[in-house]
Amino acid sequence: MPVSTTTFIFVVALSFALAGTPIARRLARRLGFLDRPAGRKLQTVPVPLLGGVAIYAGVLLSMVLFRHHYLPELASILGGATLLSLLGLWDDRVELAPSIKFAGQILAAAGLVVAGVQVRLGWLPDWVNIALTVVWVVGISNAVNFLDNMDGLAGGVSAVAAAYLTVIGAMNGQYLVSSLAAAVFGACLGFLAFNTRPASIFMGDAGSLFLGFTLAVIGIKLRFPGNVNVVTWMVPVLVMGVPLFDTALVVISRARRGVNPFTTAGKDHTSHRLVGRGLTQREAVLTLYLAGCLFGLLAIFVMQATPEEGYLVTAVVLAAAGWALWRLEARRSSAPDDQEHRQETEIAE
């Protein structure tokens, strides 16, 4: 597939999202899909929640216009993405129990395995590869969902990841991967035109679960004919480094405090902690964009690295992430309750 086709898909997805997001915003107000200010939420007025529908439509319509010989496989991917988008839409409306959302995510992952879309690490037994597929899909879906906590954050980080996945797929001659990633990239950029601070619309769970699932599948589909998968399995993990780090930080922090990480909302995400250290919300979001770009560059390096080089880079990244996690969590743990309350009030303002 020529580069011009990938560019066409990107432009179509971008155009659909740009045109569809204002429509989704009006529809959300009419149907009552609103995120209302309460508790620890940052906004002070109700904000429409159907931005994820515009992202979904942008990706789906751009891919429908592209006839590909992997159509059955693409159908299984878009089918699972549709399931999670509908599940997220339902959650945006009635706030589902975490167990129901997990069940839907596992079902979507199982559908991928049945269709032959799964992790394939040759040195591992089949059942381990299947288990890794489910863990990866469910983990990334929730990681992007967790990251949707500040204007422009989840959409922008997803756009950065999708951009790198587009390039990586094209570099390895993987046209389904690069085209789907380009569609996600374009749809995210179109949505971000309305989601940067101050956001006039949120993606909601319908968008974050869709993006997490789709990015996870793209990572599974990556193949690297020029290298061995004992190294290249790290590539999608690095590309998704920002949402994975944020999820690890939140889960560890809440577990230390005896709080269920999946049933309790809070301002303990990476973005909130950066604001607590003196950054504005916009600066915190841009910092995480830059971190995503750095992870993407490291992923491209590892894609072409020897095993020794790849594991050295990964070890350095893990050490740096561990240090950053410790610093961010230690600062929160040492903050008095009244100081933490003042920080949260400043964030809300």
C-alpha cells in the first residue's frame, strides 16, 4: 500500500472527527450525556460526553472507505472496538460496575483470539500467549481510560502513540497496522481541536475504551521481519509508556492507601501530581506529550536494536520510571492533608 493511501486515511479520519465532534457535542446536550461537576472533577460546568463517538466514527468511516484484503481480520478488530465503545457509552450514561466493564473487555479480547489476532511470542506456550493477549488488551484499555483525567490528555497521548505506530508499521511494510494507526491519529487530532483546555467536549469512556482497545490491537499486530521478537516485543510497550506509567502510579498509590484503584476516582494521576509540583494544566499535558514522544523514539531504536541494546534501553527506562514513580508518590505521601486539599482546590480552579 503506498504512503498516499495511509495519508488519505489520516485526512479522512481527521475530517470526519473535525466535522463530527461539534455534532456530537450538540447531540450530547440534547440527550443529557453530560459530565457534571462534582467531587474531585476539574470542571465547574457540565461538559458534553460524546466526543468518543466522533473519534469512533472518524476511525470507522475512514477504514470502511479503504478496501483491504485483510477484511475478515479488520472486521474482528473493529467489532471488538465497537463493543468497547458501546460499553463505554453505556457507562457514560449509567456508570457501570467495574466488573461489567472488565467482562466486556475480556469478551472483546477473546473475540480477537478467536479471529487469530493475538500475541505470538515463539518461545512461549500458546496458552501463555493467549493470556498475554487478554492482559494486554484489558490493561491498555484501562490505562487509556485512567489517563482521561485532564483536558486534551488522553486524546493527545493517544495521538502521539498512534503517530509512532503509523511510522513503525509503515517502516515494516505492515499496511493494516499503519492504516488503522493513521486513522486513530487523524481522529484524535480532529477531536483535540475541541478538547484542549478549556475543553468544550470530553471523549468519555466511549472514547477512551475504544482508543485503548484499538491501540492495544495495533501493538499486537506489529511484526518486525528485520529483527527477532525476543527484542521487538518491547516496542508496543514503550510506545504505550505514558498510560502504562500512569496506571502503575495510580494502582500502587491507591493500593498503599488501601483504596480500590478501579472503584475510586482521585487526583492522584501523573498529570495531577505535575500540577501539584507547580505546572499549569496545559504544561502538565504538554510534558506528558513530550514523554510520549520520547518513548516513541526509544521504541524505534529498540525495533532495530540487538538483544543486548534492547534490554539495556528497557532496563534504563524501567529504572527511570521507577525513580519517577517513587519521587511522585513520596511527595504525595509526605504532603499534609490540608496542603493536598489546597493543591486540589488550585487544580479545580
